[in-house]
Amino acid sequence: MHALSHALHHEPSIRRRHRPRGWARHVAGLLTHRTVVASRMALERGSDTRLNRFAASAADAICERIRPTRPRMRTLIASPGGRLTWREVPAPPPPGPFGAVVHPIAVATCDLDRALVLGATPFPLPLRLGHECVAEVLLVGELVTRVRPGDRVVVPFQISCGSCSPCLAGYTGNCSGVPPIAMYGFGVGGGHWGGALSDELAVPYADAMLVGLPEGMDPAAAASVADNVCDGYRHVAPYLPAVLGRDPDAGVLIVAGVTRRPVFSASIPLYAGLVARALGARTVWLADTRSSIRDHASRLGLLPLHPKEIGRLGPSPLVIDASAHPRGLRLALSKAAPDGVCSSAGTLHVSARLPVGMMYGRNMTLHIARTHVSTLIPRVLELMAEGRLHPEAVTTAVASLEDARAVLHEHVIGDGTKTILTES
């Protein structure tokens, strides 16, 4: 497995600087139809549970400020204006019978984090940042059987109970035991579960959620398995074996950034490319407007393209839309072969126009979805343990958690792809 450098390093040049939104622009951005749609989805079931949890968290914060009863810990807060601040807050209470408390030891940025910190998403700021991590287990509840204190584990970014009908079917991203879109690192929008850039993190369902890190695996290499690596995997693994069974020389096309200045990082398309190669694809194209991403793709053994060059390619039986933009989705659909599949990571846009006539005529399948990460983590870790998948090759910066503020500020305003923060 490739070794990760534990010194901060950057891509050769950073040409673009992203500008954060201040309080006024951030609040104005929340007063849009996009936020209404996101709120409606978050409250479509379990709204009482979500609101009660928010009220209980607020009451706990007030009580702990007036009469502290728990130890304090640090957590990194993202606020409008791109401000990142360490704040002292109460540590999580002792876990319930099915829960655990963990200490993050390697935390990765998500492709969405730049937009999140810039204030350009429907998730209200301020919030506790971070949702991809490997952690050490500190405490477990009395009914927890699969993990114990001292274990190193991957912590999925989604909250899932493991016992409801969706979880038992593998659809852990739609766990019915918690409100919709329950996840770490997204503040009130994700259900107020805390952030991975904290000294401690509460895990409500330890046996269902925590996945042991294979012996000898570098926590920094596996940190993004908690979300983005699995997201790249799920665009490829369900479809590629059948595609290659029909044609061993079939190519895979990945559409990443298509705008002049993409705000989302590009680790998911790069991870998808690595997974495709690991599972046997000989030809994998990756299209992105950023020269740095095209150069990175080339170093990974992928075939880089500018989106304007996609027209010269023939149709592909598997196309992955990781652009997070309606224009990228339409471009991906235009290159899907008859009876082909287009797997899309979706977008924060409310709607997108689809060429349904063409799709019908070609008998195409379009899959737009979130990942069911708890189900996929063991499969991805197995691929890594076998030496077939090296997600650390996508990492562009590694630094100490003590330097998180400065390092993440540079990540957010610059064009870094994947930043990993580890204990010194």
C-alpha cells in the first residue's frame, strides 16, 4: 500500500481562490426554494424526533453553561464568512446501552465540505464540522458486543440503527429508526449529531455502525471510507461486472467538474476511477475542467479529458455523473450507450432537465441516490486490505489535527482534493 506522507503538502499551483459568503449572503441563500425542499425532505417523517432532539440539545447546552456537569472538549466550528474556530463544549455523556463514545484519530474532508464552509449549501451555519473519520473507541454501552475500548474503527457519516427494515435490507442511508438524512457534520440540517473534528464523538448504535479497521491499515488511508470512498465504490461495483462480462474491453466514463470554477472537490470521481480499475476496467476516462484534476487522474492511470472533448468518445455502457451539476448530468446521459447505466451522485440543485425521450429510446437506466455507507464499508475495506484499492493516492494534503484551522482554511479557499488530518 502506498505510504502517506505526514507532512503537509500541496498541489504544485493553486490558481483559484474560493470566496466565502458572509452572514448576510449565507442567510439570504437559506431563504430559497432549495432550502425549503431540503427542509421538507428532512421533516417528511420523524419530525417530532428531530425537533425534540434539537430542543434537548439546546437545553443541554444551556444547562452545561450554567452548571457544568461534564468534562469539556474541543470541537471545530464552521461559521459564515468561512470562519473556522476551535470551541470548548461539553463532552458527550456516557453512552447508552447500545452506544459508544469514540475519539477521532484521522479525519478527512468531504467533497461537500468546501461548499459547506463557504456557506453555499442549504445547511445552516454555524455547525460542528467533519463527518469522515477513523476513531479509537473510548467507551461502550453494556449491550455492545462487536467493539470494545481501544479498537480502531471507521465511523460511517450516516446514523443507522441496524435493526429496522431498511437497515436489515442494507439501505442504511434510509434508516427508519432515526429521522431522514441523520448524519454527522451537518449541524441542525443533519440532526445535530456533532462533528468528527472533535475530541470525542457519540455513536448511538455502536454494533450497527462501527466497522473495525483491518490490522496494520493506516487510519489516514481509510478515513474517507466513512463517506467518499464508498460513494465512489457504489457508482461502479453494482454495474461493472455485468458490463465487463458482456465486453471485457468496455470503457467507463466519469464526468466530474463541468463548470468554469467547480466548488466541490473531486475525490469521489477519482475514487470511482480507482475502483473501476481495481475491478477490472481497462479504460476509464475522467472529464474535468480543472487541469489539476486531469493531471491527478493521469497519475492514477485514468485517461483525462476536458468536458469539451467528451463528444469525440463513443457511447459507454457505464457513465458516472459526479459533477453535482445539472449540466454534468445531461452530458453524462448523452454518452450512455443503449441499455447502459448512468449512476449519478446527485446535486444540491432543486431540479434538472432530463432527455427522457433519448433515454427511453436507448433503454437507459439512471440511478440518482445517496450511498448506504454502513453496508459498503466492509466491502471497501476488504478491497483495500487485498491491496487492490489505494484511496490514499487521491489525498493531496496530510497534516496534524492541531493545525486543522489553517489547513482547512487553505483547503476551502483553494483547490485541494482531499485533506487528511491526523493525530501528531
